[in-house]
Amino acid sequence: MAEKPKLHYFNGRGRMESIRWLLAAAGVEVRRGTLLYEQVPMVETDRMNLVETRAILRYIAAKYDLYGRNLKQQAWIDMYVEGLKDLSDMIMFFPLSLPEEKEMNLEHILARATTRFFPVYEKALRDHGQDFLVGNRLSWADIQLLEVILMAEECKPSVLEFMARISHIPTINKFLQLGSQRKPPLDEESIETVKNIFKFERGMFLKNMSTIVAEY
Amino acid sequence: MAAKPKLYYFDGRGRMESIRWLLAAAGVEFEEEFFETREQYEKLQKDGRLLFGQVPLVEIDGMALTQTRAILSYLAAKYNLYGKDLKERVRIDMYTDGTLDLMTMIMGGVFKPLAEKEETLASVVKSAKTRYFPVFEKILKDHGEDFLVGNKFSWADIQLLEAILMVEELDASVLSDFPLLKAFKTRISNIPTIKKFLQPGSQRKPPPDSHYVALVRKILQF
């Protein structure tokens, strides 16, 4: 029997959360590792130590057949996922905002989500009328979108029909139930932990969007 | 005969440069349309060809591809520069994610106010010397092969060369402690398609100057 992948990270969402989601949706159980290595997230699987969030996600998506059936579908999945990354990064780092910037940052996130990002996915689903974003079957794009919708909803609650539809998938439902591997949003205590590990200062949010420059 | 891929961007490096490198290295001819006015850009947005309202845009195989990494992945796979199996591919992804991050820092750096820009670019050079280049030097040392992955030319090699040249523009001595990377640079630069791309008159773009920065600010309005 194949060995379970081992996830190395701190005990919070951060950049590992998307990986947990993808593995959960694929029905893959994981083991928890420790913060040993210089770069995180790090996933030990198939006798490799994988780093770089995107590389890890792509590998899992391909391995568990969540990456489309051909190159064109893969390109669409990549486009949808890449589009979400900007938004999810903004939300991920929102708790680290300076207190005086919190409201402005929140408005910015919500404006982006509702005018630039979510309409694209709404339109894609409406245009082809299928349940999933690409190729009429579950893919990494759907899982990533669900994750980001839920993150955005934690910022500001609202009901979206897409979320209700995709949550009927058994493995995702299991993950959403209590006691699953899903981590809560970053709270005060976790923020302190993250700050100490990565030596972040508050106010890093929105400054270095593409690459967070952190030392530890 | 298939139409040539068409690239829509500013007349400068930015996020399109890695795509130009990949196409050129693969020996694929491509056309380019450059934005000179805000109106041109808005028209593209209104036409609905920009999925998230952003460029780069590459029209290829009947698709309007956006999102830099999605485009690069597609091209790498299409032109057989993505390894022979999933395990080679994930290694290529790991390496290219790293080099692309490094280059994106430089790209973003040029838009900052002067003092911050200098700080950013200095920090990029430091990152290259202490975090990125040592990793690639070690990879080459460990397997002793000519290319980063699978003993075969791939997207990872193209992008590493591009990153090396870009950092050298900031600090010419950056490879002084990395003999294998020096040899790698020479070797990959001599691959015929790349050699051609490195010559004057190719579609390779020059480093960003104040004119480029002003143009992009005008068109993207920031």
C-alpha cells in the first residue's frame, strides 16, 4: 500500500491549506510532520521532498487525476487556479494587516472578489451550464475555488449557489465536518507563532504580494 | 499550417519575457502586439479576451491564454520541455517557481520609488547568491549532468539562464562563487535557438528603463 504523504508546516492554514484541501478532495490521508526544513510548505511523498506550493499542488492534481484530461483542459485549470491565487493571498495575509489598515484592506479584498474574480467563475459555470469548471468533472480548479469562496465568506458571510452544489461531493463534505484536517482562520495566538517563525512584521500585507520576503 | 502564437503586452520584459524565452528556445516563431495607449488595452478587456482583465495574453491553438504560469506550463508541455514523466515535471515546476519568483521581484522592484527600488534590487542579488544559486549549483554538482532535470534540455534550464542573466545585469560578479553555473550559462547560451535569441535584432527585450515604467503606469493607470 502506498505511504501517506507527510506535510511539514506550522499548525495553521497559510500556504499549506490549499494542499490539504486538494489531498482531502482526492481522498488521500496524510501524516503530520514537523517544521524541520528551511523551506515550507514541504511535502514528503513518493520518495521526494517537494517544496514550492504550486509545484506541490500541480503534482497532487496530476497524480490524483484532478488536472483535466488533456493539455487544453489543464491550461484552463491553471488559468482558473492562478487567477484565484492573488485573491487568496490577500485573504491569507489579511490578519497580519496593521490595525489602521484593516478596514481598507478588507474593502479592497471584497471589491476584488466581487468585481474581478467571482464574476469570471460565475460566467464560466453559466456559459457551459455544467456542475464543474472544466471538462464536466471535478478538478483542482473547483476545489481551489471552493476554498477561496469559503475564505472570502469568513471575511463577509453570504450564500453562493456554487458552494452548495460542490459541497455534495463526499470527500469535501468529510473535510468540512468537525474534526477534519482543516485549520481555522489565523487567530491572535497563531499570528504570534507565525510572526516568530517567519519574523514577519505586521503590515507586510499588500506590500510584497508576489513573494513574501521572510527570514527565519 | 498552424498560425503563429500571438503575444499581447507592452514593448518591454515584464511578465511576458519568460514566455518569449520559452518560445524562442523551442524554436517557435511568434508575433507580438504592443500596447501604446490605454485605449488599446481597454479594447482588449472589453472584447472579453482577458479572463481576469490582465495581461500577458497569448493567443495560441484557438485559445486566449492568460496567467503567466498557466501559459508557461502549456508551452513547456506542448514543446516537450517539461520532462518525461510526472516526477521530472514536479522538479521542473519546483525549479521554475523559484527562478520566476526571483525575476518577479526584479520586475516589481523597478516600479518602486528610488530608495525602495535600490533596496529591493540589492535584496534580490543577495537572495540569488544565498538562496537560489547555491541550490542550482548543488543540483548540477550532485548529478554531474549538463541539464537540470533528466539529462535533457527543459524549461527549467531556459528559465535559470534567463534569471542568471537578469541578476548579472544588477551585479556582474554574482556567479563568482558558482563555477558550475558559469559553465551552465555558457553551455545553454550556445544552444542554437538561444544563441539566436541572445543576438541583437531578436525579440528579446532590453532591461526596463524609466520610459518603460512610465508607459506601463500610463496604460495600467497606477
